[in-house]
Amino acid sequence: MRSHASRSRSWRETSCRCAARSARTIGAGSRSVVTRPDWFGACGYIYLWRDSGESGLVSIRLLVLIPVAAAISLALSAAVDAVALPLFLDTTGTILATALGGPVVGISTGVVTSAVNSLRNPTFWPFVAVQVIVALYAWMAARAGLFRSFKTAVPAGFGLGVIAALTSTPISYLVFGCTTTGGIALTTALGKALGLPPLGACFFGSFLADFGDKAVTFALVTSVLHGLSRRTAARFPWALRAIGAA
Amino acid sequence: MTRLHPFTLLAIAAALPALAWILPAPAGGLAMAVVALALALTTGVFRTAVFTAAPFWLFLLLLHDIPTTVAIGLRITTMVSSFVWVVAALPPPRLVEAMVAAGWSASAAYVFAATLSAVPVLRARAGRIADAQRCRGLSPRGGPVQRLRALRALAMPLILSALHEVDERGLALETRRLVPGARRTPLAPPSDHAVERVTRWALAAACAAALAWRLR
């Protein structure tokens, strides 16, 4: 087991002025400083290396990110209520955590979000599979750098809306008879009135709920990732790649 | 009932909906719904369970015929009542103590407990941000585009402030040696009698047997 001191060394803050000296001093090992002028020039203090998932503190940072992201998902409903939009935004934390910390962090966030949300509304728990699918999709989007702008993020969000609807429809149909929320029940009734078969009407209701919601969620996460300072973003292993900056 | 081990409470809350779905409708669902509602009655959350389940019956009537409505409605009522009951009967700190005592990583217990404690904090902050933005002239009315802009103005400060706290929390945890894989000694571990352990296994066996019987 590595000592506390060695773990503390794994994230070291230094000023831009001494970065080159630090690089010469420490850079002989495999974790040498990679000088990036755009980072070094823009900030007063930098961390010598990005999160690699190796040190104890890095793991703690990602561990802490899970409850914070899950709480963001659950607290955003207050903001949605304030503007009275027909949105859920209940996957915001999952997508954000994936874009910052990778798929394991994203899936964990999704599971925790569903578990804690179930304490308030038990109907959320069967949809935990949707959170896992959302995390995996967001990971692929982050790998492809689709959070680099709204032009790439919003279409990706529409794609996720279709996938989320396809995933949630069987659960909603088999477990709840398509009555998960009032809005979805009413749009499902509209689908039935339009002559769709029961499963088709259920998909119609889920699709209308998820299509715009996931696009708005992706746009919001893109705004957040671009709103983070480079210094903060560099502390998370996937953030810069997700916005196409690394 | 509330003195039972947290895992026993969770096992009961999981077994009731599972059996309601597995056993033939409507008798199986009715039996499980009665048990779940009785449990809710013992903890004083009967009305909460009924009011939470009632909208589902309304929507089911809107979408399905009467037999389907009764079959699915009883299952949903069982699930809702079980969850409402277990939330009322099981304080989260007790569950965390049980998880730690059972050998779960302190990190897993932290994630669950931290989420529960962070949600009301962030909700209160979201309310304050909304008030502050209204003071600055933000209007949540108008067309969809204007509302989306208002949503961004409300959500961004909330999310960014939460993310900026990640490092502070991480440092605080490391100073308390809560690193992944660390084991903690629970101060007040809930007692776990052999009878309760047998009960949990019996509930799991009952669900498996019911499933095997239905698939036969």
C-alpha cells in the first residue's frame, strides 16, 4: 500500500513561473509534466498533472463527484419548476459525471440518482437501466468530443432521446402500463387516439417526453463544461476531451 | 417493526412488489397490496401511500380496460406502499451503519449518505439562486426560448457552484482517511439476529420459488 505522503505528492500545485523547474525536477518519471502553453499561459496556478485515476486523491475527487452529480440531477427540478417547462433533466448529473469522470462514475451516478429518487417516488427505480444506457451514450459522446459546441451536442442529445425512449418504453409498458407520469400517460392516450397500437402509443409518449428533454440536457451539460475554468476542468480525466480541447 | 435490521426491512420492501408481479393477478397483487398497505398503516404513512398510488389508477383507467387496470394498479400500489413504508421505517444513517457493519466499503456508504444530505442543500440553493436572478430582472415567463434562457440562468450557477465544492469535499474526506477501500468501525451497528437472516433468505427463496412456479 502506498503511503499517505506518496499520495499527497500525486497532485501538486505550483505556479506558472516554477512549472519548467518542476518539470525538470520531477519530469524524469512516467508522470512528467506535459507543458501545454495554452494552459500554462492562462492560469496563475496549475496542477502538474491531470487526473489519471492512479492516486488516492484523484479517486476521492471522482468519488465525491458521484453524490454531487446525483444531487444536481435531483435539485434541478426546482429550477425546472421555476420556469414551468415540461422537462425532467433527471439525467443531467449522469451525463455531466460521465463527461467529467468517465463511464464508471457516470453509471454510479445514474444508479445512485435512481436509488435516491426512488425514496421520493418509487416509480423511478425500474428505470435505472435507462440511466446506465444514458451514461454509456454520454461516454461515447465525450470520447467523440461532441460536447465541443451546441451544434454537435444538441443533435447528440436528440439521438439520446430516441435511445432513452426505446429503452424506457418496454419498462414503462410492462411495469406501469405506460402510466409513469401524468404527462406521459396523456401523450400515450393521444397516441392511442391517433390509432397507434398499445406499445407504439407508449413509445410515442416516451419519445415526446425524452426527445426534447435529452437535447436540453446535453446543451446544458455543454454549457457547464465550457463554463468551467480550464484549471477546474483539467482536474477531471475526461472534461477536456469531451469539449474537444485535448 | 422499525427495530428490524435495515437489510430485513429492505428485503421485505423488495419481496412484496416482486411477489405482486410474479404471482397471478389479481389475487397475488391484492394479497401483497393488503400486506404493504398494512405495513404503511403501522408506520403512519398509509395516507401518503394511498395518495401516491391514486394517480396511477386514474391514468390506468384512462389507458386500459378494467381487468388490466386492477392487475397493474394493485402491483403499483404494492410497490408504492412498500417504498413509502421502508422510507418511513428506515432512517438513512441506520442503513449506512448497517452497510459499514456488513463490510461494505465506507466509500459506498458515503456516496449514498452524501447524496441524501446534498439534495436538500442544493434544492435550497436553487431557490436562493432563483430569488437572486429574479431580483436581477430574470423573467421565467414568455416563449419556450425565453424560458430556456431563464433555465440556463438558474441551472448554471447551481451546477458550477456544486462542482467547485468537489475539491473541498475531497480534501476533507482525505484528511479523515475516507479513501476508497477503507474500512470503518460502526459506532452503533444494528443488531442482526439469526432469525432475521433466515427471514431474508426465506423471502429470497419465496420469490425464486414463485418465479419457478409461474415459469413451469
